[in-house]
Amino acid sequence: MARRIVGRARTELEFRSVDELVDDMPDLLVSLQRTCSTVSEAVTHRYFARDAPRSWATEVPA
């Protein structure tokens, strides 16, 4: 999912002319910031557990 989101953002930037990029810079930066946040959330959700696995949380050391 994250790769797809980054690909869309890259394509949007890659195929615009320099004049379009400069004219739309404030909106593009806001959009890019949102994209980075969305990608960060997707990576966190996919690769990092939010809670410790139950076996770790319930095990009592001997």
C-alpha cells in the first residue's frame, strides 16, 4: 500500500512542468506532507506491532 501511495505522488510530480510545480508549490507541499504522513501510518501499521504479543504480556518469569 505504501509503495502505491509513494508511486502516485512521484508520478504526479514527475509529469508536471517546472512552471506548474512552482505555481502550485504551496498546495503541492501540503499534499506531499499528507502523503508522507499516510505512508508513515501504512508502514507503521504493516511492520510494527501496536501491542506486545499476548504470550509476552502474560508470561511470568520463573
